Amino acid sequence: MPQHINSGKVHRLEEIKGGRQTGRPERVTNRLKRLLAFLLTVVLVLGAVVLVVNYDKLNFDFIKRWFSYRTLERGDSGQAESFPFDGDGTSTFASLDGDLLVCSTTGVRLYSASGQVYVDHTVTMEHPVAEAAGHTALAYDAGGRTLLVCRNREEAFSLELAEGEELLSADVNENDWMVVLTRVSGTKGIITVYNDQFGEVMQIKLSERFVMDVALSPDNQTVALLTMGLTNGTFGSQVELYPTTGTSTEEAVPQVSTPVGSEVILKMSWDGYGIWALGENSVYHLDDTGVLTGSYSYAGRYLKGFSLDGDGTAVLLLGKYRAGSTAELVVVDRKGEEQAVLALEEQVLSISAAGRYVGVLTADRLDIYDQELNVYHTLDGTQSARKVLQRTDGSAMLINNDTARIYLPQ
């Protein structure tokens, strides 16, 4: 066999061997990349599952606060400079998109966290009330004739009743829908529902039972009425549900009527978990269909303070005696059970719940708790604040007689 043929075979064999040798590391590298990609995918999926399962236990509100208030100057304690507001001892307050709504006997004013005035409406009110939800705040004179609505840092809507009419209550939900309760001679309640463009959706007139309060469902589909009167000769309060999709009607029949005791109900609210009805001796919770899910009795104790703005909880400040500093802070869940209890030995000036937080203000300290009443943050030295307005991002507005300041936990 010629020598050049043998040399050619040898050369091809070397090429084949060399190709096999150089291809093996490439295949190993590709396998390693695929393995790493698979492991990374598994880690990401498990991480997402952990985030979903433990979402309520995690807290990223400090990130929200940083973005919301990054331009706001504040001291080492986390408090911004105080700003003066026009008001008096009867002023009521609401938090609206980080701003402060002040409703007083002399008018309605909206301030930014740094004190800039956006709304300044002079009006006389005897019993000022402030409410806020979504991107809308209401200011009205309970028992009077005036209602003012603020949205987008301006006066968006107003209502002035005629002589002989009185405005009893109003509510706004997270979708910026509004319901107003009024009364005229010959009726025991007129309920008017407005959409987010302030168009009238429906109206109900009742004359059998007194309507004491109203609340709108988060999905705009139902309005809840708190009524009082005689049923089979017995006095009692009840929550009645009416659809907002119906046309205006007189003496409408409720879809559901649920008794909530034979006591006076002080406040009713509707959040994403259902309806709270707070009475003199008990607090009741109903689901979105009007079924009573639980009640909690505090008969024999004094209700010193409350807030119904927690996530699915009611927060009560209860004392054995009307006076004195000894009290219990109680978080009640939707089943009417004590979710958390904290004994307090200091005079509490104000409590406020918002979302997952509960703010408790004493003479020289602000304690912010979670819903299990574990301390989230403490501020020593509140500069004579008399009221706390807790916010869902963990921040709080500290208010005294004529100034306010925001506190941002560090």
C-alpha cells in the first residue's frame, strides 16, 4: 500500500480523535449550563411560593415610604417639621393619598405632608366629620346641610341641602363611589348613591325604621343601612342590604336584614372583609352577604376608644373604669374572637388603626404595633401631640391643637 495512503488514514484518525476530544468539554459545559438554569428556575419558583405564602408576614412598607416621602425633610427621629393648620378642638381628620384633610367648625382644608395648602374652603359646621377612602375624602356637617368632596388635591364636588333637610352621614369606598344619608320631614332616611363621577345611581326613601348610618360595598354593588326601630314590639338595630343596581324607589325591600343587638350602634363600616357594626356593649361582624360571622361583647367595661380601619380587624381600647390609665388594647377578628390583647398602664390619648398597623399615642410616646400587637416602631418624644392618624404604609400623622407633623419609622 502506498505510503501517502497510510499517512492520510493516520491523519483522518487523528482528526476524528481530536474532534472527539474537543467536543467532550463542550457537551459537559452545555449540560452544566442547563443544570444551572434548571436550578435557578427552581429557586425562583420556590422563592415566589414563599413570598405568596408568607406575604402577610413580610413587610416592604419601608420601600413605599421611601418613594412616597423621599423629598420630605425629616430629623433623626423620623419626624418632619411641623406645620400649622386652621382648626379648633372640634376638628376631625382624614388621611388622603398622604395628605391631611382637616374638617373644622370654620372650614375644610387639605394639606400636604410638608404643610402646603391645596384646598381652603371656608364654611360653618357645627359637627364636622371627615372620611376618606380610595382617592376621595368627604367633609360634612353631621346634622347640618353641607358636604364637600376632595379629590386630586382639589375640591371636586359639593352638596348643599335645602332648608328643612339634614345630612346625617356619608361614606366613600375604595372605588371613589359615595353614599349620602339625609332626612326630611315625613321620612326616616333618604339614601342616595353616587358613582365615581358624582352621578346619582339610585335613591331609597324609608319611613318605617330610622336609618342611622350607611356604608358602600367595595365592589359598588350593595349599600348597607344601619336601622333602628321596633320589630315585633322589641327595639333593636339591624343591618339591611340593598342592591345599588336597582332604580330609585320608596319603601324598598332589603335583600337581607341581620339583627345586631338591642343596643345603640355607634358606627358602621364596610371593608374588603365585610361589615363592622360597633355598639355600646358589643362589636359585630357580617360578611358581604349580610351573614353574621361573629360578635364580641365588652359589657361591663368602658369603650374608651376604637378603630375599625384595620385589615379585617376591629381595635378596641377597653377599661374597667371610665377614668384612670389602666386599660386593655384588644384586637378582635372577624369571628368575634380576641386576636391579641395588650395591657396598658399609661394614659392613652389616641388610637388609630390602618391596614396592618395600630398606632397608640400616650403623653410622651408613640407605639406602632402590628395586628398581633407586636411592636413595629416606637417614637419617644411626640412634641405634645394629642392625636395620631395611622396610615397603611406604617407612617403616622401626629396632631396637636394647631400643628401637625408626619412620622416615618426609620
